[in-house]
Amino acid sequence: MTLTPYSMIDGITWPLIPAPLAAGLMAMQYQFEQSQWLSAAEIERRQFGQAAVLIRHALDTVPWYRQKYGALAIPGKLDGDFWRSLPMLDRSEIQDNFELMKSTRIPPSHGNIREYGSSGSTGRPIKVLGSDTTHFFWLCLTLRDHLWHKRDLAKKNGAIRTKVKSGSYSGWGEWSNSIASGPSSTLSIQTDINEQLDWLLKEDPDYLITHPSNLHALVSRAAEHGMRPGKLCEVRTFGEMLQPDLREMVRRVWGIKLTDMYSAEEVGYIALQCPETENYHIQSENLLVEILNERGEPCMPGEIGEVVVTTLHNFTMPLIRYRILDHAEVGPLCTCGRGLPVIRHIAGRQRNMILLPDGSTHWPSFPMADWLAIAPIRQFQMVQHDAQNIEVKLVCPRMLSAQEEAGIRAMLSKKFGHPFDFRFSYPEWIAPNPNGKYEDFISLVHERSVRR
């Protein structure tokens, strides 16, 4: 796939002269093509070089960091030991110190201030400031994802998501004013699932992006009615944990691939799926991402740890060692040859962990096939109210029999590793969180501890 910018000079079509935004986007892709193949050690060296500039800016212009870091002596060359000696940044600190966390002297070349909001699955919203520069990196990484996966930008793109108005457009996004792309259509994710399927069949896009839970509902309903979008060749997911059986379900029902991405409103793209494997490559040119164990040390491949993120180019409101409350599994270097660090699996947030009576925790997995082997379940969600009680919400065409409920109790007890007291309820629909995301398991025990 190649990018085709519009010429900014009338009558000059070859070689054309791109507009400034297109020129910048293409120049960044040229750099990305080189940086992705650097060794892991060289990528880290360049990250620490940028991080040193960011920290000096934060100490000089951000009152909160001056208070937090005190008389911090920054070495001439940063390394991992120094970096991990810095205190981490909690969500509550951003909420409580918003005014103090803003830079008093933003470099004029970074452009206008932009505001990003996150309602948070924990119900603890935060507001973060960025700039035209941080937004530019978002656009650059969006294009990198398209280039990696060789999407044909001349084709039609569809989106079912939050924060969009339903409508049809002449391009794929903001950058399409500078780089040629085909039409796109959008639909609010709050639309009834049957109407979503009708919309998908009518619009018939070549590509579709939506949340994993919404995609699962779409594919399930399509399978029930024997429907398949005619031109659809790839679906993209974001915003939620990807359940392990969804890729195979999409391949089986629609015969196409699923590409996932890992992002957060406050920091942008964290990791994009490798074009050759199902690994996630951390976007190290924009973020310094750590995955740490309980001792604050880097996790080894195969270990799950806490995700800590530093925004390397946000000079408006720097987020240095920000705990986004996610956990992920580190992977070895990818077989594709890229030096970008690997996340093998995004485990979820602390509130998505089951808490057992003995104090141990783990992230449970609930493939849909396990539910359907017992009963005709369309949607489910479990809520742990305390150490022994779990509510099981089930959306079904009918009430389950006592035997079916017993089968689900046995299945869940095995997955959780403990025979909890399960209480069943049968809502007509399980709504997503206010941020549009859906969680199949929520531990209110963890939720209360996080709020404290």
C-alpha cells in the first residue's frame, strides 16, 4: 500500500507537491520504516534521550513535578535504574492536581492545546491536555497501522463506535483532506444490534472498526440469520480486552481476519498488532511503556505485570510513569524481526481480576463456546460483589432450566478455581459503561480498593 497525497500546487501532478500535513505524515512514515527495525537496545537509548528532554521541561515548567521530584539530579545519560527510581503517577494525582500539572511554558511550535477526556471504566473520569503535536503523532500511528496491514485506502471504511455521529463522509478521517482515501460511514454504538447489522449490510464497507464486545454481538446475530457483509475483508477492534475466541469466530463466520489495537484516551496508541503475527508491538517512538512486576522491576517474557506509560512528546501536560491500571503479558522479540517491544496479551484492569477467598487473584477467561455448550446465551456479565458472591447476568431467549444453571455454576467454579455463590439474573440487555466499553467480569471488591 502507498500513500497518495493531494498536490498543494495547481497543475503540478507529477511529481506532486504535498501540503504540509501530508508532507509531515509521509516524512514520519519514512522515519518509522527505519526505527521499527532498530535493535531493542537502540530503541531504548533513543527513548531515554527524548525522556531526558521531557523531564527537564517538566522540572522547569510544571509546578507539580517540581514539588513531586524535589531537587532531582538528572544524569547526563538516563538509564533504566535511574528511570525506575522516579515515582509513578497515579490517576488520582491527575484528578487532584490538574492545574498544577499544566506546563507554564509550552513551546510555541507544539501548536494549539487540545483536551482529552476519559470517563474511565472505574467511573473516575480524568481530563488531560495535549497539543497539535501529540495529535499529529496519533495521526501518524493511525497511518502506520494502515500501512502495516496493507489496507487499500481507496476502499470504503465503516465505524461503529462511541463519540461519532451517524453519517457518510468523503474520506477516512482528518488526514484524508491531505491524503487520498475512499468514503466512510459511521454509526453510534448505542444503536440496537439488529439495526447495526442492517446498517452493515446496507453500507457494505470493505473495512469495519468497532469494540470487541460489539463485534461479538454482530457476528453472533449474523450467524443466527446466515448473513455476511459482501465486501468486508477485515475488522479492527479497540477499546476493550479481546476475548481469545473472537478471532476464530470472525474467521469461521465471516471468513476474514481481525486486527486489534491497544490504546487509551490519555496517551494514544500504546501497541498495534504486528502485520505478520498476533503480537502487539509497543509504539516506542511515541511512548515509553514499562510492564512491571509487584517489585517494580521489568517483567520477563511470559510474565504479566502492570502497564506504566510515559508520553514522550506531551510538553503541555507531561505524563511521566503514569499507571493506567492495565496489566499485560510481555512477549519475546517478535519473529517478524522488528525491534519494537512485544505485548503478547492484554490481561485487563485490576477490577477485571477475580479475588479468591484466600487472597489470590487472576484474570479469568470466558470463551463464548463454553457458554453455548450449556445454554443459548447471547450475552453475559459477572459482577463479584464480595469475597463469596458473584452475580451472573445472562441475556437469553428464555429462562434457563435448573440443570442449565447447574452446568454454568460448575463451569464457572472450574474457571474461577473456587465454588462461589452464584446468583443469576436475566436482563433484556447488558449496557456498556458510559465510555462505551463492555466488561464481561467486574470485581467490585477491587473497585472499592482502587477508589480508596
